Amino acid sequence: MAEFTPTVPARVLPPVAVRDLPEPPRSSWRIIGPGLVGAGVGLASGEFILWPYIASQVGLVFIWGAAIGIITQWFLNMEIERYTLATGETALTGFSRMWKHWSLVFVVMTLCSNLWPGWVTTSATMMTYLTGTGAGSVRWIAIGMLLVIALGLTLAPVIYILLERVIFVKIALVLILAVVAILFAINADSWIELGKGLSVGARFPVPPLEFAVLMGAIAYAGAGGGQNLCQSNWIRDKGFGMGLYVPRLVSPVTGEEEAAASTGFQFAPTKENLARWQQWWRFANIEQAATFALVSFLTIALMSMLAYSTVFGKPGLANGIGFLQVEGEALKASVGPWFGVLFWVIGALSLFASAMGIVDYTSRLASDALKTIYLRDKAISENRVYFFIVWAMALLGIVILLLGFDQPLILLVFSASFAAVMMFVYSILLIVLNRRSLPDALKVRSYRLGALVWSIAFFGTLTVLTVIQQAHKLFG
């Protein structure tokens, strides 16, 4: 084959270097993890509150929506992974090769969605159900959690390994809860209703809930917003494909920093490289399907069945953290005090792990964008940028909690709007990126291209509906 000229554009950033695609590992089990991390971080209030709340109101007739949402995100995640597998660069860097400031746009929206410490106060509130200390202690428990998260993420020698272990423990706890629930709490009627909820006929009735709630539940089943983009960073730190050539994020305090390449790599489409690509691509698809997609759906289904079995039809249920208190008390009454306690313990730990994952992916996206695009020629490393952003998020959260501020309406509005807007925009960008920046043999095409078109249509519709709804809240 003639000398290969990289197809990755070099107008904004320096050209990529040409290297052969690494051999896939002989044992695939060693590199399973990023999909579980994605599922574990995404298993937060949606899986513990929103979907069970929907089940408590209308039963399991809408569970097909979770399947659609997760399948859509699986396709999105795979197109995000495609670019990183092929280049070692994150999707954000790829977007910035098309226009310098795309990564900054996504980082700002992600930061605005996640800066307010609501994700950690939810876990702290569940802790008060266990301790009986009341709402007054939520602030102090949340502050302690923020400090633990910041210390953990900035002192772990290899940050991804810590996050992976925390998420593995979380998923194990959720599975324990699921097994106990199946044995003691989920009734036979729930299994029948689950089957009906997944049947073709169940797709046509529209449950009597606010349309935006249902659309949002579909859109964010599994993950959503900036978290999907971080799949690039996680598979790179795990050594998938060309990401094996890129140093992992480490603690600047306890880790051993390596000189990081400012740009990625690309392999010539030789017979040998393409054969390795097929192996990597097949494994990445299976890993995402068997971990992210399967774990996300099973969790949503089982938590919804648990809510259906215990609080379906109960009047006055709120779509918020109070729902978990009511459900825990119902579990105590129907099964035994021990089960309500187990539900709250696992729920609190699970939401804490999600909070850690949210801080991690927000800081990863920001540090990757800042170092690669804006600080590329500066002496500061990406590891140190990550360190500063993690602590900035934690300290800002602590200040907000100490001052006793409630989340302002406008920030709630922005948070609800940003995720849908982000997914709509990066669905478009992924088509452009994976059609124009990769060799013919690697380009997105066929039904996968159709899935991205569907994603654009779905999240575009959700964006318009969300913006209209939130505008009414602000100005109505």
C-alpha cells in the first residue's frame, strides 16, 4: 500500500501521527469495564425515582420507552467510541477539529448542568432516612460526601481504576437489592405487567402523564447529556484501540505522570490493521450491549417492578426524593423493617457513586477540552487541570451548601434543557465526524447512520418541547 495520508482534518489542531492499530487482548474479560462505568454512573435519580414514579402512576405500560431510550444511547455511544477507537482522541477533540470551540460549548453546558450539588444532596437525604437525623443534617452529610469524592478522585494513582472499582461495587449492591426484591417483594402480577409493557400493543396507549416527563424518561434512560461523550475518555483510559497509545489520567499527587501527546493517531487501512479493527469493533459493541445496555434496562425494569408491587395507585406520590422515603416505608410494611433499611442503604450508596461519577466525567470533559485546545502549548498537564476542576466543583458545592441556597429556577430550567440540546447537536456532529474524518472502511453507514438520524429527530423534538415547557415556567 502507498504511504498513508491521515484523513483526520488538521486545520485547527496538528495532524495525527500514523501508527498501527494495537492487537486486541487475547482475554476480553480484562478490558470489560467502560460500559459498566457508563451504566453505573447513569443509574441515578432516573432509575431510582423517575421510572419507579412512572410505574407507581400508570403501571409498567410505558417500560418499552426505556428500551427505546437505551438502544438509542447504545448507538450513540458506539459512534462516540468509533472515533476514539480509530484515533485515540476523544469525540470532543474530533468535534474541535471541525470548529475550535465545539468542545468548550459542550463543556460549559455540562458544567452548568452539574455544578449545583443536587446530585450529592439526594444521597445525603437518603442517609437521613436511615439515621433519623432529619433534614437539618443533609447539608453536613453532603459536605462530607463532597470532600470524600474530591479526595478519592485526586489521590487515586490511576483515577479510572478507582472509579471502575466504585461503580463495580455499586452495581453489585444494586444486583443484591434486585435479587432480594425478586425473592421477597416483587409480586407475580408485576412480571405479567412487565411482559405487557414490552409488547407491541403497549406502544400505542399514551399514559396520562405530562408528555415532557415521558419524553425525558426515554431520553435519559441509562445516561444522557455529557455523560455519553465521556465514553470516549473511559475507553481510552482502559486502553481500547488507538487509545492504548494515550497516557491515562493519574493523580498529580500519588500517580506517575507521563508526557501526553497533544494529538491522536491513525492507522493505515492495511489488511492487518482492518482485521484488528474488526476485532476491536466487535468487542466494543458487545461490551456496550452486555454492560451499559443490559445493566441499565434490568435496573430500570426491576426498580419499576418494585415500585409497582408496593406503591402503585398510592395517592399523593411526588416525583422527587420524597418518593424514595414513601417507597422505603411501604417496603418496611409489606416485607419487613430490614428490607426498607436495605433499600435506603443501597440507594444512598448508589447515588453517592453516581455523584462521584458525575464529578469525574464533568472534570474529564473539561480537562480534556482545556488542555487539548486551549492549553496545548502550556506546561500544565491534563492531570493537573483535572485536579483543579474536581476541587473547584467540590468547593463550590460546599459554599453553596453552607450559604443555604436553594437551586434557582433558572438553573433548573437550564439543566433540563442542556442535555437534550447537547444530544441533538452531537448526534449531528457524529455523522459529520465519522463520515469525513475516517477512512472508507471505518465510516458510519447503513442502519447505524439511520440510528443517528433517528437520534437527531428524537432529541430535536425533545429539545423544542423542553425549551417551550421551560420558557413557560420562566415567563408564563
